[in-house]
Amino acid sequence: MNVRFLYPVVVLALLGILFSLANTPNMVTHTLPVSQHDIAQMESSSFTVMMDVLTHQRCMNCHPNDDIPKQGDDRHPHYFGMARGINDKGFQATNCHTCHQSVNNKNSGVPGAPHWALAPASMGWEGLTRTEIAGRLLNRETNGNKSHEELIEHMTKDELVLWAWDPGVNANGVQRTLPPVSKEDFKKAVVDWFANGAVIPTK
């Protein structure tokens, strides 16, 4: 037989073998295994994104380490001598809801969202490191006895938390600073961090 006629036969045979292997159920894929290092990197990334928001002034102003709510990007004490008061909502004559309604006031610049109030004193984050904040966040004795599922619900769906991405304008009509992370990226980071065990990085 002429050798040149063997080439097409050999090529077709090789293609047939490759096709058969590609369709074999137990065919080994080329997906690389995820190492412990990769998992640690993903956890650290989610933690960093989440903490970039939780340590931003939009959150920290309502998580003081004292009983005084803070205002503005410089986090100065709230005007008019406001303090934590009763149930974290001020006092009878100076209740938070006297000025802070359920939505932002575009005319006065007073921010607003449902159930406006200071975070409980046990959730004071001011002056704490990111790992210390995470420790308080996960501790049922300091987080309002919330489970992981309830914490995810709070941080990704609570309208007061999400107000951070719709803070309106200040008294001078200037747009308030937004967190350095988008709302959707923050939500994803929260979900991913808890899904991976809510590990607090040691470094």
C-alpha cells in the first residue's frame, strides 16, 4: 500500500481516540485543586472588603466607644449635645427620630433611614482594630445574640446599614462620602466570609 494513503487513516484514528477520551465520564479535568493558601487568601480578601466598609465613617459614626454619636467625615461629636439616652435613641425631648426620619431630608441635609439609632454600646467599634471589631461582631454576648445567619441578614438587608450607600447630602448640600466598596461587593464579601467559616485573620 502506498504510504501517502496511510496518513488520512492514521489522522482519523487519532481523532477518534481523542474524541472517545474527551467523552469518557471518568475523564480527569484540568481544574487545579484549591490549596489551603488559596482558601486563606479568599477569606482574607472577603474580610478586608467587609472591614473597609465597617471601619468607614458612615458606619463608625453610629458605633462609638462612648455614648456620643458622631457626625461628618471628621467624626466630630453630634451637635446639640446628643447622647445615647434611652434604648440607644436619645432622650424624650431630643429623640433621634425628632430629626432623623425614615428617609434623607434633602432640604435640611439631615440623614434618615428606618429605626435610626446608635448601635448598642456592646457594639462600640471606635478605636478597635479590625480583628477586634470582628471579635465583637461574632460574639453573641456583644452582637445582640445574633447567629451567623442573622448577622448576614442584618448586614446585607437592613435598611439602616444599606443607608451607607445612600447617605444624601449634608447641611451645605454636599454629597456625603460613600464607603470605598460598592454595596454589591460588600454584600458578597459578607456572604463569602461567613460561608468560609468567618475566620478572623491573625495578621
